[in-house]
Amino acid sequence: MTQAEESFSLYLHIPFCRHRCSYCDFNTYTTVGELKEVYARALAAEIRQVAGEVRRPAHTVFFGGGTPSLMSPEALACILDAVRESFDLAGDAEVTMEANPGTVDEAYLAAVRALGVNRLSFGVQSVVTAELALLEREHDFAAVVAAVAAARQAGFVNVNLDLIYGVPGQTLRSWEESLQAVLSLAPQHLSLYCLTIEPGTPMARWLRNGRIAPPDPDLAADQYELACGLLAEYGFVHYEISNWALPGYQCAHNLTYWRTRPYLGLGAGAHGFAGGYRYVVVKQPRVYIRRMQQGAGGEFPLSAAVAEAHQVSRREAMSDVVITQLRLLEEGLDLVAFAERFGVSLDDAFDGAVTRLMGWGLVQADNGRLRLTEKGRFLSNQVFYWFV
Ligand code: SF4
């Protein structure tokens, strides 16, 4: 397949939120909301600039944030028009929008649906009032119920809900309460993330000054195990370390990342991997807009707003393949494809790491594929450490 024929995933970053949550270190801003329309035009310009004259195939689009659901339907239409004009978007393309409960109603979601968005991802995080307050989320569970009902009314049949475990003060019982509550909303997909307390966030400060207790990794492991058992009972397939889907509802966009396939990152602070480059776009929305208003792009896929880019070395490519594909619990990593591509077996490339990890029961090989074991799922970061 030539570069022009390869199908791409497009990640489009929307860096606006109404309020910053206590654990958030994403590239988002709460004081520049007036830039939303001009930002949409800059993003459309970046899409056209990166595509250039070549109409490449694309099979997924993902509006991530920030809070994409703060964008007006007109602003989203401006962006999606640029996507359709510049890329050959598959008729059955998955088009996802992240949304916060409390920012959407049925009329808004119907308008978004009419634009071609066909998958919604709601940041629920917890249903427990005290946990939502600690996370400084603006919604309550009633807003989640209303948002999911509005999504169904607007015709969405593919809905993801995000939850967070490992939250200070959260118990096994309150975690189960959140899981049962979101399951009662009949989502097609669930993403469960373990809270990481990032430096520079209010939560990191609370940890330092003793307002919250340090994370308990044993409790987090118990919470993860509980989720694995409960979601299996409800028919969810655990296809990636942090992701579960009903059959047929795996996230095609995220599968692009985990299969180490190319994706274009567009918008302030977005990361991309395409054309042999890994790159990151400037973070500040004002700087991003200025760059897109003034600058010319570089070679594909580098736009005028790219802040840093490097060509992926052979060693980095080998690491990337292991660290992304081992996340896929069912598919795992194709050992034959790895050896064919790099001219060396995975075990030799990483000085016997596979043999060592198999000995510790963290990975297993079966039919030419390497996968994490159940024990390896809990300790995946320690597995990945050997391939960095
Ligand atoms: S809604 Fe998401 S992106 Fe926005 S502040 Fe909260 S965690 Fe960060």
C-alpha cells in the first residue's frame, strides 16, 4: 500500500472547557471560550493544509478535548466540511465526539447527528456525589441519565461512558455502585481509567498537603478485577487494557492507535503519527490560530502549527509496536509480522525480554501472537518497561 492509499484516522482537538477538573492535565483552557468560532476556522485550515492536493482515504474522525460538545453545530460543520473536502471519508466512517453531561440536550445532539457524528463518548467518571465533587466535575448523575436519554432520542446507537477508579475516598462498594449505574444506561462501550495524580494539578497539591490520601494500588487492582468480572457478566468483551465493548462496538479510532497505524493529530496540542513522523502541534489556542492564519505547511503531515516533529527511528518503531499492540488483549502482537518487518525476532530485539516475561507469567505466546496474561494486565506498565 502506498502512503497515498493508506487510510488515516483523524484526531481533532478542541481545547475548551467551562471549568478545569481537579485532576486534569489535558491541553484545555477555561478563559478563551470566545475563540471557539475562529478556532474552528483555523482547524479547518489546518485540515486542508495537511491534506494538500492529495485526497487520502480516512476511516475515523475523533473530536477530543477539552469539551468538544461546547462547540456550536455550525463550528463543527465548518470542521467536518473541511474533512470531507480534503479526505476521502469512508461511507461507514466512525465519527466520535467527546461530550460532557450537562452540556448537551436532544436538539443539540440531533444537530450533531445530522452532521455525521455517529458515536458519543460521555465523561461520566463516577456516579457518587462526593467523588464527583473531589474530581471537581460539574455534573451529577441525573445529568448523565438525561444526556444518555437525549443521545438515544437523537438517534445515537453507539455510546461510550468513561469512569475513573482509584479515586481517593472511593471504595470497592462505591466503585461497584458506579459500574452498576452506568450499566443500567445500556452503553455499547465502557472506558475505565485508573486515576493518575499529575504534577501541577490541584489534586497533586491536595496530596502534598494531606487533604487526600495517597492512591492505594491494591484497592485499584481490586477495583479493576471487580470490573473485569462484572462486565464479562454483562456480555462486554475486554479488548484493550482499559476498554470494554459489546461485540461489534470496539472503538475503530482507538484501534488505529493500538494497531500502530497512522493517524493525523490536528488542533492545538494534538499528537500525530504519520508519514514516518511523530509530531505535536503547538498547545496555546491563540498561537495555534495565529500560526494557521499566517503560515505555510511543511511536508506531509506537518502543518504550519506543528511545534515539534521527529522521524521515527527503527528502535522507536519497534518499541511503539510492542507498547501499543500488547494493549490489545485479544489480538495481541503478531510475532511473525514483527520479525518480517524488522528482520529480527521480538525476543532478540529486546535482549531476551519476552523469554524473561514469559518466565514470570506476564505474557504468553499462542498461535504466533504474544498477549498479556491476566497477571500481566495488572502489571502492564512493568511489562512495557522492558520494551522502552
Ligand atoms: S472536562 Fe475533561 S478536559 Fe475538561 S477540565 Fe475536565 S478532565 Fe479536563
